[in-house]
Amino acid sequence: MKPLRIDFAPPSLARTWFHTSRPARALAAVALVLAVCAGLQAQRLSEQRRIDAEQVARVTQHHAAPVQAAPAQAKVVVSPAQAAAVNAAVLQLNLPWRDLYNAIGAATPATVALLALEPDARKRTVRITAEARGSDDIIGYIEQLQAQAWFTSVVLTHHETNDVDPNKPVRFQIDAQWAGQP
């Protein structure tokens, strides 16, 4: 028959400690030591955070006075040449690239190879450098560009045949002026 454990003692810490195994007691002692170490570390970190916050407040207060006084005294004078240069750069950056590229792409046949696009936002023109197999392809390309509602004027400005290449492609430049989206 199995021995029965009968314990009529009231529940208490001493009774629980008495019935706890040695490995569990050792584990509880280690856990208690770790908890005390973690609490001490948290207290140290909290104190360090408070000290850092005070230092930041002091540095901010120390540097805040000169920074606030400087903008009141500083006035930026922009010369007309600088203003024109900045405005030209902004105009070039605000170029309608997507619409321009879509209009050129829609008009470009497979027989024409685009080599370069050089837009000038101030004049609202784009110089297109391309190659084609022959003059008929160039004329067809110019007609397709003129048919685009995006462009108001399309002019062939230069062309030359590459005699070194066995296919003898014709390299040409077109200046196209755009009016904007129709």
C-alpha cells in the first residue's frame, strides 16, 4: 500500500518551503538574486536617463539664446543673376517629362532609334537626336511628331549619313516646340 501524506498544518510560507525540493529552492534563490540585480540596474539606468535629460536641457538652453538672436540679424540678399539662375533651374526641374516622353514615344516608329532628348524648358523646345535607315523614315517620323497635339512646331535641323557603317544609317536632329497638354 502506498503511503498517504496527511498534513493538517495551516498553509504558510514555512510549510511551502519545507515541501519544496532542493532544486526548486536553488532556482528560487537564483531568481531572487537576478530580480534584485535587475532592479538595481533599472535604478541605475533611470538615474543616468535623468542626468542625461538635465544635460540636454542645459545644452539646449545654452545654445537656444544665440540661435534665436541670429535669424533676426541675418538677412539673405539674392542678386538678380542668382535669382534668374535659381528660377531657370526650377523651370528645368519642373519639366513635364512624362507627357513629353509619352508624346515622343507615341510618334516614334520601330524604324527610328532615339539617341538623345535635350529639352530646354525656358524655350519649351526639345532637341531629338535619332537614327533611321533612310530619308523616308525621317520624313514619316517628322509627320508623326507633327500629328501629335503636344507639339506646335517640328523642324529637321541637321542630318548626315554614316558611310562607315555598312547599313549607312542617317543620323538626324529635330527641334520640336511644345505648347503643353491639349
